[in-house]
Amino acid sequence: MSAVVMDGKALAAKVKARALAAAGQLERQPGLAVILVGENPASQVYVRGKVKDCADCGIACFDYYLPADTTEEQLLALVAELNDRSDVDGILCQLPLPGHIAEKKVLEAISPDKDVDAFHPYSMGRILRGDPCFLPCTPAGVMELLHEYGIEVAGKKCVVVGRSNIVGKPMALLLLGENGTVTVCHSRTPDLKAECLQADILVAAVGKVNLITADMVKEGAVVIDVAMNRNAEGKLCGDVDYPAVAEKASFITPVPGGVGPMTRAMLMENTLAAAKARQ
Ligand code: NAP
């Protein structure tokens, strides 16, 4: 079998076009505040991408580039100011923050109605309960891809490898919310291969090149690769041994061009939803 490649780039373009059209319908232009503290090169790339996405989607972007020695108090004061601003619908603080700033404190300071990254405990609690709320962009992007390709989750055995708060755990909850039977694996899972072989839908979100090899994948499985790694040659790749796994899977996401563009697109969708709710 040769898998259908799930084109995240094409779907992200559709989602962004939808966001642009929706932005045009609003009385006031939606606004997203993006805060970057320090000069982490990867974070700079992500922030540049978000600024561009806003421009593509008709969203005003208020970008703040703060020096690495910004104090926690200064950052919290900026978040408080943005919480109060009527032209700001969403607030995103690019992670990781420098070590002297308590990330949790900053994320908890963002008003839940502007929490477009969905990292606030309030948003996470609502996801746990299955209540309507912003969805974290990466797992939401994966769900959007599954829907686009007509992949039914209900009744399927889903295995999520990785249990971070931003990807693995919410991913598992969204799959559960659509009635998948979900197993979550992590670094202490004794027999990862045996777990993965059970999966009708396998989501890899670890950050280790070639962790998921073809012998760990059931024939015909749907394989979603969330990871963004660099291989020995410096090339962007995921956790999945793509060429070999693509021969066994029914559907597969490429890296790049799979989940990554969807993550960015879902942030725009969340910002639109925040703006709609606040107008
Ligand atoms: P993370 O916080 O480092 O979490 C990694 C998870 O993988 C942890 O739960 C860890 O288990 C588990 N793990 C580590 N080694 C393992 C092993 N040998 N077998 C099974 N599980 C193992 O990473 P993250 O933030 O979730 O990100 C995961 C990957 O997704 C990274 O490559 C990241 O760059 C990428 N990512 C991509 C996007 C996107 O838009 N495409 C967005 C976010 C992240 P423990 O909990 O036991 O330590």
C-alpha cells in the first residue's frame, strides 16, 4: 500500500482563506498580540510566520519584541495591558520564555477570552470536560486534517505518542471527544512497538528522528507526524521513518507540509473566533 499524503499546506491555505473572508464580515478588524521575549532563533521564525499569517488573514498583528532580560513583572504588566485593550482579541506569548520568567504565571495571566493558544488552565479544563472553547492549535490542526480526509475517529483505536500539555494530552482528549479509544504513550511506556501496532490512528509527538519505524505500524493505519526535528544532514523531519511507513499506512502527514502549517492556520481561526465572540 502507498499512503495518501495529507496535504497540510493546501488545507491550511483553505483555512486561512476562510479566516480572511470571516475577518471581512466583522465590524472591527480582529487583532492578535504576539509577544516574543529574547532572541531564540526558532521562536523568531515562528513569530515571523504568525505576523505573516495575520497579514494574510486580515488580522491586525501587534507584535512585541522584548529583550531577554525583561522581568516577569514587566511581562505581566504588558499582558495586563493587552487584556484590557479592546482592539486585541487574542494574546500569544511565544514559548519558551527565558528561565527567570515563570511560564505558568504568564500563561495564567492571559484572559481566557483572549487565550487563542489555549494553554490557560481554564481552557485546558474546558477541553477536559468537552465544553466549547479555544482548542490548542496543533491538536486542532490534526483534527481538521482527519476531517478533511474523511477519516472517522469513532470506534478507532488511537495511539498518541507523547504526553506534553501542548500536544500529546490535548490530542488524546480531542480524539477521545470524537469517540476514539485512546492510548497515550510516553518515555516510560515499556513496549512502544506493541502499543503502536494496535493503532488505527497513530499520532507521533515526541521529537526523536525515526522513533516510529515501519515495523511499529499496522498495515493501513493513519499516521500523523507532529514532530519537527532536524536529521543528521540538518533537514527538517518528523518522528516517523516516512518513506518506509508511507508504504504501509493508508494516510500519512509529511514533515514539512503536514501538521506544521495547520498549527499556524488554527491560530488564525482561534483569533477569528475570539474576535467574533467579543464583537
Ligand atoms: P515535549 O514537551 O518534549 O514532549 C515530548 C513527549 O515525548 C514527552 O511526553 C515524552 O515523554 C515523550 N517521549 C520522549 N521520548 C520518548 C520515547 N522514546 N518513547 C515514547 N515517548 C517519548 O515535546 P512537545 O512540545 O510535545 O513536542 C513534540 C514534538 O512536536 C517536537 O518535535 C516539537 O518540535 C513538535 N511540535 C510540532 C508542532 C507543529 O506545529 N507541528 C507544534 C508543537 C510541537 P515523558 O513525558 O515521559 O518525558
